[in-house]
Amino acid sequence: MKSILTFFLMLILGISTYAQNQNKKMSIMKVEKPILIINDTIIGSIDLLNKISSDKVVGLNIFKERKLGSTYLFIENEKNAGIIIADINHEFKLKSQKELNAFFGLDVENDIYVNGYLIENKNQNISSESIVGIELIKADNFRLEKPALNIKIE
């Protein structure tokens, strides 16, 4: 009788501890990479530096605490990995903000965000090689007055 009671108690404890875990996925912290700004006009990922030869890189400035913009969409964007500003003599495949907005049927002057940060300079282009995802964020009159695009760069 004692062994049945012990078995039943262990079974109940095992089931109840498993029932407490509603989120069965493991949360893995992802390391953010800094954003690369090339010749003050192109926004891209740091991986672009690996794709070009080092003799085409004229200069690099690393800003550990600087953000892409002062406005961000998501609270997790409050911390960032910094910015690298580079002078590079190389041609990159680009998408302008107007092209991206027009492709998604938005007004060409709508705001575009990169990794959650507002691109304040409308003349900056985005490297098409760096884009890993595009999210259309609808206007909710709380966060956004007009729909906007959030370009994911890694």
C-alpha cells in the first residue's frame, strides 16, 4: 500500500510540474549585429563587409552606443548593438524607400523602419542583399498614424 501511495504521489508531482510549463519552447538569446551604414546613403548588414575585398574599404568608424534612429517601434529596440559607418568604393544592389513603399502599395512618402528603428533620412537606401524579411505594420492610431514597413536586416 505504501509503494502504491508513493508511486501515486510521484506521478502527481511529475504531472503538476510539467503542467506549470506553458511555454515549451526554449528562449535563446540572439546576439544582435551592428547595422552598417555605407557612404552615409546605404543601410545594410555587417555581413556586407565580408563580401568585398579589404582594399575597397576606405574607412570604418564604430559607434557602440549609437542607434540608427531616435524613434523605434518595439520596446526591445531600446537596446541595440551599435552602428558601423564605412566609406567603401564598391557598387551595391539597392532598394530605395520609395521603391519599397510603391511595391507594397503604400504612399511613397510613408515611413520605413529598419530592425524597428525609423529611418529619418528619406534619401538613404537599403542594401537588397541584407534584407531578410519585410513586415507590413498597419496603422493603429496608437503607435502609427499611417501604415509602415519594417525591414529586417541581419
